[in-house]
Amino acid sequence: MKYTVIFEKTNTGFSAYVPDLPGCITTGHTKEETEHNIQEAIHGHLELMREEGLPIPEPTTTAELIPA
């Protein structure tokens, strides 16, 4: 499965979250660090959901860049 990740620039680096996995968030000083961190966060989030017997949500969120 592939989940959409939203990256946001912050005053101290970047943050990222997965809309289809509430609570799956991370931060990093660089975008590359944040990408690595969110991959680990997704893995850990899904692993914990499986351990707790919770249903794994299907990815439904998409994102696009729209010209302004």
C-alpha cells in the first residue's frame, strides 16, 4: 500500500503527516530526514494497529499541485 504524505515547511525544518492514518506524524530538520522519519512512522503505526487487531485503512487521500 502507498499512503499520501503531506509535507509542510516549518520555522525549524519540516513536518509530515499521513491523512489516512490519524496520529501518524513526524518532524525533521531537513526534508530528507523528514521523509525517512515518516517512513518509519508509517511502519510503526501499521505494526501497532496490527498488534492491536485494528483494521488497516485503505489509502484514499490524494494530493495534486494546482496552479494559482
